[in-house]
Amino acid sequence: MADCIFCKIAEKEIPSNVVYEDDKILCFHDLDPQAPVHVLIIPKKHIASMDDVQPEDQELLGYIMTKVKDIAASLELENGYRLVNNCGEDGMQTVQHIHFHLLGKRKLTWPPG
Ligand code: 5GP
Ligand code: ZN
């Protein structure tokens, strides 16, 4: 989608530090890491947010969930990690292309702020 920063990252129009890529998804390091490991997992398909997920996205979203543990293992997050989706204004979503933050390598506090 035009003017979507994560679509541009997926299409390599904007560079990123890639951790994992296949035909459906991309994982890359967050520009402003909030933990020693902080990567973003996105579908290459533009979906604006969790609120915009459609029934036909079930397989794609499920696919992302099956890949999390492999990406976490590749980043040596054997002690645990947190997978986060921010949705909408109250969720503090700043990029309108669905993404999952994968954070680790520090003790993460609960509840989040
Ligand atoms: P949100 O606040 O929408 O849940 O998360 C957006 C995330 O994208 C933020 O953690 C922010 O640091 C990251 N981000 C924004 N622009 C870029 C970019 O151009 N490159 C990378 N690698 N991360 C970005
Ligand atoms: Zn997009």
C-alpha cells in the first residue's frame, strides 16, 4: 500500500535489519528497541491493524503464530519473551500495518504501561 512504511520495508524500498524472511512474512529489528532483543514480525500483505483482520487472513495470521518460536529460537530467547500487538489509539499503535513486537533478553515487567 502506498505510503505505508512497513509495506516499503517489506518491498525493500526502505532498508531494515532482517532477521527472517519468506514469501509471506518479514521479521526485522525495531528502529527504537525497548529491550536487548526487539524485533517486529509483519505479514507482507498490508493489513492495517488487528481490527482490520478478515476471515481470509486466518491462515496468514496463524502462519505468523507458528513462526514465532522459530524466530525466538534464532534470537536465543530460550529464557522467554513477550509477543505484543498494539491496536488503535488506546493501544498506542503508531504504524498502521499490523505487526507483532517480539521482545526479550531482559525481565519484562507486568502490567505494561
Ligand atoms: P507500534 O507503536 O505501532 O506498535 O510499533 C511501531 C514500531 O515500529 C515502533 O516500535 C517503532 O520503533 C518501529 N518503527 C517505526 N518506523 C520504523 C522503521 O522505519 N524501521 C524500523 N525498523 N522500525 C520502525
Ligand atoms: Zn502496509
